[in-house]
Amino acid sequence: MRLVVARCQVDYAGRLTAHLPMATRLILVKADGSVSVHADDRAYKPLNWMSPPCTLVELAPPAPADDAVPGPEPLTARWEVRGRDGDTLQISIAEVLHDSSHELGVDPGLQKDGVEAHLQALLAEHPETFGAGWSLVRREHMTPIGPVDLLCRDDSGSYVAVEIKRRGEIDGVEQLTRYLDLMRRDPLLGSVRGVFAAQQIKPQARVLAVDRGITCVTVDYDLLRGMDDNTLRLF
């Protein structure tokens, strides 16, 4: 992972446009190729980002103007991050305050709490919760950046990646998007669909999931574990 603290301006062009004026920010360049720009006022959500697959190209800064008329703050570097759909993230850097790279190695993954882990186990045991004819291929299917909770087949035999959360938020949709991007490059899996399953799904997460072609499923944990009966049943 590369950590850069810099005075920078950020411009995104794609399905929409966005502009961040010059300010000091943290830029993260991760091993999976993703690039994200962070401020110092929120826990996890970046100001702007580009998800993999994408390409980072370091460009020469523009030449300084010859005249003495004051202009924009001179730049020391320019980065262009190019996405697969033609969208771009331009990062114009005026001053680098810190630049370091660190090898983090393979992450063991998030240790789920009891409810989330139990929910995953129940859905693995009963994949037909998602639809008639569904079957489980394996739990914790490994991708290059971590395991997706369930790999299933639907009634047509197509592969489906299922990410399970107790509370479905935007970061969970982003996580599943990254898994799907990598899984779809595997010719043995083909065009993998995504399902985002949670007890509660935030409206913003649902909107993002629909935009990414991911199906949202709200799961009744109490009903799944049979709390309305003395025996474990689904419905």
C-alpha cells in the first residue's frame, strides 16, 4: 500500500463530474490497484475513489507560465487514474508532505460477530432462501483480495457471489463489487452475479447496489433460525 499526504486538487469525469479544490489530503494506492482520496473528517468513506480494475499513470506537471501574472498554485506532479469504462480521476499535486509504501501481506479477513457468522452458516445450509433450485458451491470462496461469503449456483446453473452483512451499508456493496470484478475474470466462473444479503440494508447502499447490477435481499434472522418455532425452519 502506498500512502501519500499531499496538497492536491482532484477532478473526476465519468457518469458524472466532481471537483475537489486544492487542499491537504491522504491518497491511498492499494495493491489491488484501487485509488482513494481521503479527508481528515470521516471514519472510512473517501472523498473520491476509483475501484479496480484501473490504471494509475503519473504525468509530467504542466510547465510554469512565462509571465509574472499570478495564477493557480504550481503543480509538482499529476496523476491520472483510468477506469475500465473510460472514467478518469485526475489528481493534481502541488506539494507532497509524505510518501511511503508498505507491504501488508495477505489479510486474514474480517472476523464476523456471532450474529453475522451464524447468519452466514444458516444461509449456507439453506441457499434456497435466495430462490428455488439454488445450491451452495462453497463457503468463503477465496478471491485475490479476500473471501466472498458464499459461492452459489442459481436455478439456471449460473454462479452467484453472496456477501452477507448484519447491517448492509455502502462499504459492503463496494466490497462485493471488488470481489465480482475479480471473479468475472475467471473463465471457469463466467459472468458471476452478485447478491447483497443483510438483515437491514440502508437506502443509499440499495441504490448503489442496483446501479452496480447487484441484487439486494433482506434476511429475517429470527425467522431463519426458527425463533417462531421450536424447530429450525425457514418459513
